[in-house]
Amino acid sequence: MGRMKQMALELEEQFMEKMLEVADRSETYFSFTSEMEGHMDMVSHLNLSDVHDMMAETWGEVQETAGKEAYGNVEVYDGD
């Protein structure tokens, strides 16, 4: 793998780690994305739409995990 490609992959990994860290402490999607704007230079080689998709997916995963941790073994009655 070329040196530039390796560097790009490392930056993407660092960006992913930063997204998890920021999403975990953010109370809203807006505050999450606002803070992540300061780190966009790490993935400037990616399409902006792809970066926004990554952020949305990360936010959803963090919120889902937080919900499971908060409600643990609670079963939701779905009407059946």
C-alpha cells in the first residue's frame, strides 16, 4: 500500500475515534456535528457527503448503545 493511502487510512481511523469520543459526550446531533467540524481536515480527502453519512451512522450507533445501557433488559410491548 502506498504511503499516502496508508496515511489517509490512519487519518480516517483517528477521525472515527474522535467521532465516537465526541458523540459520547454530546447531548444533541447538532452539538456533535458542530464540534466535529473542527476535525474535518482529517478527512478532507473524502467526499463531504460520505463524511456526513459517517457522522450520522456514528451518532445513531452511540445513541442506540446509550439507550440499551439505560434501559438494559426492559422489554417493550409492541401490541402483539
